[in-house]
Amino acid sequence: MDRAKKKSKFWIIYTVVVLATIFMITMGAAILISWLDAFEQSQPVHAAQSFYDEYFVAEKWTEILEKANYKMGDLEQKGDAEAALKALKKGKKMSFYALGGDDQYARYNVILVDPADLPKEDPKKEEVKDAIAEMAVQGVPSTKIATITLKKSKTEGKYGFYGYEFSELEIFLDRKASAQICIPSHYTLYAGDRAITSDQIVATQAHFWNEHLPEGVTGVEFATYRFENLLKAPEFTVKDAAGNVIPLVENEESGVLETGIVYATQVDQALSDRLLAGLKAYATYMQDDGSLGAVAKYFDTNSNFYKSTRENPSAFVWDHNGYEFQNERIENFYFFDENTLCCYISFDQILKMTGRENYVDKISMTVFAHKVNGTWRIFNCVNS
């Protein structure tokens, strides 16, 4: 009996020891696994993956820009940056990879790769992501669209580990668009609904008209605007002083958007007839077929042009027997003010010759006129 009791007590103690050992090993293993898991979760890649999945995989472009404290560039319209990110992502594979860091910060690049550059096999999703990151590191063409920066958390986690949390986000968008516009400086340039101020003008050039105008009359000047480093060229419009929209046309050679002079659309017929008659009187006089008095009827006799005509009559007169005018045109009236204008006049002056072919003198001039005592008179003519 005593031996049986002793034997029974041994096995009880043995069983208890074995069970206690198994329990301690199991608990130790669980604690070790828990410790290792806490250590692993404190690594920055998990915080990066969480941020990447929440914003980039979900393509929350607006929220991404907000996280990056994105500031719109010059002339940028609301929604342009979101549209640019969508356009970049379209048709591309996206991933991220570690840039490195230090004990307090960790950085990750978010990249886009053309699917044509990916391995030709059919790897799993995780392998694709790793392949993209690996290819980017190896120099395979990719587009970096963001850098995620994480910082060490100040909140102590399990087992005393400190994880990582979001610190900042930097977005990379190509600003390669540019635009150059040349318009009369007294017109207003708009980008969208925003009026562009004169401090954006990079160059000015006076119209050739200006040197032929009397003192005190404001001529026409062309202003050139240049915009560079744009995310997207906005829609430009031009308005005159009356608020009328003036069409912009792209110069095929230079690519510059331009708008020319807007000429008067309604001109009194009597005014047109008078100016045309005046230039014809001048042409007639210059071929010895008319009098200076006929010219004086239409010209400002105090103008330098008239005085020069009077003092220096033409020395080049064709010997002819009669004349006529053909192909008369008068157009492109521009009023500098209510008392000063210019227009374009052209016609063929046919000088009839005896025994040979008639001579055709093609007259093409910009004519300047102003009011003298209420009557329109020509004060200058310039060959066009």
C-alpha cells in the first residue's frame, strides 16, 4: 500500500510539473509572439501602408491635396490639380517604396509605372507591388507623384514600443505648361474669370500708327503677357473697353495667342466718300492731273504732310493722256478718339498711254484724319 501511494503521488507531481512547464512555455511563446507582433507593428512600413491604402489606393485626390497643404499655382483653377493627378494615374500601376530615414522619421515615395514595364508573368497583387517598387529602385522609368513622411509617435505602445504616424505629404505635379499672349494694351486679358493685371506684361511694342499721330492723341500699343510653370494653361479671353469679347487666334509660326485691332463696324458713308475722294485728289495732283486747291479741300493745310506736298511736288510724272480709278477700297477704320481716325485706302490709278500699254499705279495707304473746325481732314498718309 505504501508503495502504491508513493507511486501515485509521483505521477501527480510529475503531471503537475509537466502541465506547468507546458503552460509556461505556451504563455512564454504567446508573450514572445505578442512582443514580436508589437515590434513589427511599430515599424513605419505599416503606417505607410495604411496611409497609402486609405488615400492613394482609394484615389482620394482632393483629400490627398488637403493633406499636402497644396497651394494652387498662378492662374490655376479649382479642380486642376485633382484632374492632373487623375490624368497621371490613368492607365498606370501605382506603388510605394521606402526612401529611408532616421530614428525619428521615415519617408516613402509613391510612384506610377507603365504596365508595359512590369514583369510579363502573372504575379500576385503583392508581388506586383513589390516588383514596381524594385523596378523604381533599379531605375526603370517611373513617375514620382508623392513623398509620404512619417514621424515617431510620442504615444507609447504595447511593450514600450513607439510606432509611427503621419507627418507630412509632398505632391509632385509637372508644371510644364506655358502661354504667351499679345494684345492691344488697352484691352483686358482674363484667365478664366480673373482679370490679369498689367504687372504681368513682359514686353510692349508701339503700333507704327503712333509715330504719325499728333501730340496729345493716344496711339495703340501691343502688350505681351508670358506665363510659365503652369499646371495647365487656363482658358484666356480678351475684352475691349466696352466689355466685348475679342477672339484670340494662335499664331501658327510662334504659337503666341494674338488678337489684332478691332476696327469700327459702322462708319458714316459720307465720311468714307470724303476720305476716298481726298486721297484720289492727292493722287491726281501728284500726276499733274489736278490742282493743289483740290487737295486742300480734303487735307489739313496746316499739316506737315500737306506742306511737304505743296513745297515738293512730284518729280516723277508719267506722260499720259487721261486717267481713271479702279478697284477702290476703303476699310479698317480705327478711331483713336472722337476727333482722330485712320483707315486703309487702296485703288488702281490707270494712266492711259499713247501707243503703249497703260501704266497702273497701285495706291495702297494708311490715311490719318482729324476734325478741323468740325470737318474731317486728312493730315497724313503712309504707304502700306
